[in-house]
Amino acid sequence: MGFTEGDGCFGVNYETDRVNFIITQKEAEVLHKIRTTLGYGKVYLHNDGYYRYIVSNRENLRYLIDIFQGRLVFQKTQKRYWQ
């Protein structure tokens, strides 16, 4: 949850008209661990030198929403995700 609250976001890619969940980190290791633990999503090296864990499959996004529901600590994050 900590990576999500600090470096994660749900966003819309208007070019593809898809919703994505993204966590951005300088090091790829933790993102690969998250990907392995959850069993879905992909880790990419973006052209800015940062790695991104991305989930765009609707079913997997629903799993993430279920995981986050009631577990976010910071009110600013709760507002960002649920309003």
C-alpha cells in the first residue's frame, strides 16, 4: 500500500481510451516483486529512465480496487482514488 499511496495512480490514457494503474520507481526490483506477487501487470522502462508497473486489464483493475478498498491510510490518497 505504501508504494501505491506515494507513487501510484489511476489514470486514463486518452489515446487508447483505457484506464491504467501505474506505480513509478527509479529501481525495477520492487516493481517486479509487486508484479510477481499479484500475478498480473507489466513492468516497463520508460524513456525518462524510471520504471513503471502498469495494470490496464479491466478485471485486474477491479482486483486492485478490491485490495485498496478500506486500506488506504492518507485522506489525500482516499480522495484522489474514490472521488
